Amino acid sequence: MKTAFFQSFEDPSDREETPCRLSAIQEELTKNKLSGYVVPHSDVHQGEYIAACDERLSWLTGFTGSAGICFVSKEKAGIFVDGRYGIQAKKQTKSPFEVIHWNKQNIVQWIKKNIVKGKIGFDPWLHSYTEIATLRNAFTNSSISFTPSNNLIDRVWLDRPTKISKQAISYPVKLAGLSAKDKCRQIAKVMELKEADSAVITLPDSIAWLLNLRGNDVIHNPIVHAFLIIHSEGNIELFCNNNLIINSISGLESFIKVFPLENFEMSLSELNGSVLVDEATVPFAAATILQNNGGEIILGEDPIILPKACKNKVELENARICHERDAIHMCEFLSWIDRRDENEIDEIDVVIELENIRRKDKNLKEISFDTIAASGPNAALPHYRVNYSSNRKIKKGDVLLVDSGGQYLDGTTDITRTIAIGKQSEDVKNAFTRVLKGLISISMLKFPSGTSGRDIDAFARASLWQLGQDYAHGTGHGVGHYLSVHEGPQRISKFSGIEFKEGMIISNEPGFYEEGRFGIRIENLILVQTSKVGSNNSFLEFETLTFVPIDSRLISINLLDNNEREWINNYHKQCWQRAKDQVTVPTRAWLKTMTKPL
């Protein structure tokens, strides 16, 4: 029987059809007396990862990345992306779409440049309250206004896929660490501090964590599409069209009531007292319903986000176990790579082999995202996804970048390794070493409580900056517990003011990319914990969770100082000790070679 892989190699981009689709949307502008329309990459839950039926941005533009927004006027169309997707967006779109890096020109500047006056339409369920408030404020006292409208994409996307809800499961307390009832009491206390009578929760991973539920309504993400209202006493109203969810909350009926999704708007209109909403994620439509019915809105943060991010002892214990198993799988995989002859395998072979290795683990439920297996110039695309048309033979002299992860019952993993395929040039090795120095710098860092991602991001970039080099993505993102591989609120980024808290898991992944030649990224997951330095638990540090050898063939040893050499030697010693008795015989020999001291 042919294996059904978690990852597809079909090219989802449909760029040849996009000019006709754009024309259809522009005709809708005229019919609806609009001067423009905003098309985001999001669903009603403001998620980064969305179902096929919600891929409106991709359908319109051909761009398949996980972050972007398009603005359509009667004459022009601009698609705004960040540094991760600049090259990809140019390849996947065609005229008349204009690709714009939003750190160079944001959507407000573009609109002011291209539209003189008129109404700009948007689907109020696909934009957050903050997003629309920010846009409206930017055009105060102008001849441009933003008005809610029906979704223009849905009017002309005739073969749009239907939304599919699949079986949800109850996540056991022995893995979650707390029961759903205890979590609801915990969140009720947070609401009490905010003086909120109720809170509206629209993020599916928050709902999954709170109720100890897991599903698969979105590829690679074990979530259930739902909305939720939690009241100050801890009682729950859950809105979901997945009838199978009833079985998953059996025994919790005393404080959880389930309603069809279409009841959500009515329930919002009937809420009394003060209502806490996350202004960054609540749909503008939901906030508007509350306001129109006299609700007292408390604009703040989803009260579940921080408790979810600060993993409890049970979650952390399982995360360590999960990462140790995943490290064994990665060692077997990397050993397999090194045993292949040059020109014997391609990028798709790499993805399939890694998935096959992980599939032997009975705890594996999914991969945590589409594996990035990028060789040579493809590695210069930070979020490259191989498909049948882009697939490339791996050649001698290439650098191979593999970014992957698993969704296990006991945790979520994310790891990147850059692998030398044959001898490498000095400039490649020097770039790799400067990236490695950034990873080591973050790994060794001790910092005072109250420190945020923007305070430490430069430590990862300093070595690259010395040569005028940089990378256009953040250094780290939060990671969930058998949940989203990209989890807020913590990040290592110059834009993040969220303080690090004990128990947060975050990625450490500096990189360097030279367009048309190669790309480098090294990624471990790290855990925020109390440091022994400082007094009264006033300092924090990181515990490394990922122990997989880093390719020493790519290291320019002369660029490392003594502390960095000591770190990498100690790291490799731990990689050897943790894995040597659990890997196969061929991999044990490979592991011994790869963990030799520098």
C-alpha cells in the first residue's frame, strides 16, 4: 500500500490564473462602489496556519507563504510580505501584482500613494480590531475611509473548497499537567484581575490548551476551529460546528456548554457586563457586535496566551523526553544523508526519508510544518517548500538546509541543520560560523528578569553585523506543547517587547542567505529557566532542549573564541552521551565522528 505522506509535493501556486482573478475582483469593486479592497492571509481566527478554504490570498495572487496581505485598487494590486518571503513572492506572482517589502513601504504609505479618495472594503471577520483601528486612524481627516463589506473573493471563487472538521480528541491530563476545569479556574483568576465578567477567545490553540482538546482542522496543527466565551466563574460556552467534539469533552458538561457556530454572534450581542477581548486577534466584526449592543469592552490580551506559553512541570518533563526521541530520529536521518553518494538523492527524497524515520515513533501524530529541504540556491529562500517542479538534485559542493519538526503526543519539535555536501568554500564556512556564533551567544546568555526579545535579538546578529551581513527574519518564536509550532506571545525579535517568563519554550535560529547561491540556518529549541546567577531569582537563562550534532565540517575554528569552542565541544559531548546507546550501529559510528572535539 502506498504511504500517504503528511507533506504534499504539488505546487499550490496558481500564478497563471491570477491576472484573470484580479480582474474579477476589480469588477466587484466597481459593482460595490469601492475604491479598493484588502485581502489578508488569515481566517476568522486570525491564524497563521489556515485551511484550504481560507487560502484567499494564495488564490488571488499565487503567493503561498504564511504571512502577507494584498491591497487591490481599480488599477493596481500590491502584495506586502516580510523579508522571509521577498524572493518567493516574486517567483510566485506575476504582473500586474507588485511585490512590496513592508519594512520598506507599508500598506498605509502605498494606499496614500495610489488612492486619492473613496471607500476601501474589508471582510470584518478576517481582520483584527487593532488592524482596522490602526488603518482608520492613519486616514483620519482624509477622503479615504474603511468600510466593512461582504467578502469579494468568496463571490468569485467558484470552486472554493469546503471547510472540513475532523475528529477531536481529549488530551490526557497526564500529558497536559492540569485538567480543563483547573485551567478554567486559573483563567477566571486572570479575568478577575482584569475586572472582566467574561472573555471572548477566538484563537483555536488557546481553546485547545484550555479544554485539553486536540484536533486536525488545519494541516500540521492539532487544533479545532471554534470560538469560546469564558465567564468569571469559570463556566464555558463553546461554539463549534464539529459535532464530534461532544464526545471529546465527555464528563465536562457541568461547566462546558456546546453550541453551533452560528450562535456565536447572538451570544456576543447578549453578553452583559465587562468583556475582555484580545485587541490583536479578536475579529473586528466580533468587537463591533459587542460595541453595538452596549457591551463594555476591555481591550487587552487573550488571558490564555501567557499561561499556555509558560509550560508547567508536566509539559516540560514531556517536552524533554519528546526532544530526546526526536534527536535520535534526526541523528538517524543525518547519518543517512552522509551515507548517500553525491547526485544520488534529491530534495523530495530528503523530505520523504525524514518523515519515514519519524513515522516509526508511535507518538508521532503529524509533522509540525512542511519540511524545508533546500539545497544550493533553493536554501537562500528561508521558507522554501519543495514541489515537483522546484525539486533539485543534491550535488557535490552544495549546502543542504533541512528545517523540520514533529507533532508528538508529548510535545512539538522544530530543528534546523545545515549540512555540508562535500567540500565547502571559505566564505560559506565563515558565514556558517558567524551564524553558529549567534546561536551560541543566545544559548549562553544570562539576563535579568523583565528582559524581552528585542533586548537580546542583537546578540544573535552581532557577528554577522561586523561584516555588514544580516538575516530578514526573527531569531526565535515560541513553540507550543503538541500545539502550534509558532506560538505567542514570546519571540526573539527586534519588534517584541514581551518579557521572557520561566517555562517558555522558544526557538533559537539565526541564519544567513545569499540569493542564488546558498542559505544557512541553525536552530535549537531552548527553554527559559531561572539562573543561578543574581540574587532572589532575579536572572534568567536558557536550557537547551535540542541535542543533535552541528556540522563541524562547516566551522571555521579560527573564528570561534575559547568560550565558544568550549560550548560546542560540551554540546557535542552531550549529543554523544544522550544518543549513543539508542541509535543504530551505522549511525553510532557517524555520531562518534560528528561529535569529536574541535
